[in-house]
Amino acid sequence: MAQESSRPKNPTLDQLRAVCQPPEVKARRNAEHWTAELYLRHISIYLTSVLVRTRISANGVTGLMILAGWLMSVALLLPGIWGPLLAVVLSQVQLYFDCSDGEVARWRGTQSPRGIFIDMVGHHTTEALLPIALGYRVFRELQTQGADASQAWPTLFLAAVLSVLLVLNRSQSLMVHAARGMAGLGKLPDTAEARAVSQTSLVGRLRSAARFLPFHKMLHAVELSLVILALSIVSAIIGVPGVAEKWLIWILMPAVVLVNIGHFVASMASSRLR
């Protein structure tokens, strides 16, 4: 890839799109959030246009993405609906920085394993912190309402377990890539053609059918923050702060266990590990 010195100092949006958003990037399904094609990539290029005119590195942009993700959990500690509302706003900020860090790297020719590693750390820690912050939010509300320890502590414990299971579910996909690399196998393509081949198997058909009920998508930080906001509004309407968020934790626990089991079985049965 061309180095930064060979790029225009004040690129046009068309020049940026040609380099930063090539067809092979926009065609990725597993690596791209579902909002990318809907609106993210259409807007992130404007942010990238500003960032490439500064001295900030692509890894620096990733750092901003991580900060936005961590602040989502901090926001959940604010009482009422304002905390979850701020968390949703921060989730969108995180998405834009997540798009722009790769675009800045492609423009400057500075893509590296280190940048990918930092990006993964950001997403994993964000999704680990959210349920813990949610659990503490509910725990504090229960204590404020005078609930005894038998009601408050189990919910906080379940939130911590939920955090581990969410990270495990995300990590299972990376474990497949790591196992293939250690076995000397090539990188899995993330293309429509590759997905079409995998869907001819039983596991592929089940995975395709799951798209009609994409519960697993709700486990990601952006979607989870939206659900938390919706339930905080329900709690406000009922007049009992934290009650709907408490039931979210208790319902998600067995559901995430099943998702992890399904993910594991699908990986073991697929041709990716053969």
C-alpha cells in the first residue's frame, strides 16, 4: 500500500472513499456492523476526512473508540433514563471511531497486527464492562429501595457471570481463526461466495435460519445499550427504578448460555476446523 507521503494532504471525499472504503471492505459481513451499509460508512468518511488532516494515528483513533466504549458503562451508573440514553449516544460515537480507525490506517498505509489487536481489546472490554455496569446499576437501585441482600447480590453476581459469557461468545469466533492459524490453515474469507458455500451444510442452513430471529445480535454493545434504554423507560413508567433491567439480566443469563453452546456446536460441526 502507498505510504502517507504519497497521498494528497487535503484529499477529496471521492479520493478517500476509493482508498478507505474499497468494495472488499464494504463486502465484509462478519467484520462489519449491520449499520455500516445503512448509514455508518456514509457518515464515517466525513470524520475520516477530518482525522487524516491531523497528526493522530490510526491507533490513536482506536484509542478514542475504546474510550467511548468504556464511557458507555460509566454512563449507565447515572440514575434514571439519562444514563442509558447517554450510553446509546456513546455507542454511536464508538461505531464511528471504529469505522474511521481502519479508514485512517488504509489512507496512511499503516495497517498492522498491533492495530487489529488493540481494536479487539476495545470491543471485548466494552462488552465485558456493560453487563457489570448494568448489574451495579440494578444492585444500587435495589439497595435504595431497601431490598435485602438475598435480592441484590444474586443479580450483581449474575451480571458478572453474564459479562464472562458475553466475552466468551465473542471470543469463540476468534478461537476458530487462532486454531486455523496454529494448524497452518489459511485465513477464512469473509465474502458472500464463502457464505454461500457454508450454507449448503446443515450448520450453514441453521445459521441462515437464525437470521430470521437474530437474538445473538442483541448481545453486542450497541444493541444491548438500546435494549437497556428501552427497559429503563419501562422502569420509569412503572415507577420502580431498575426493575425491568433486573429482569433483563435474569432472562439474558440462560439465553446467553444457549447461544454459547450453539456457537460451540456450530464451530465444531463446520468445515472451518477441518
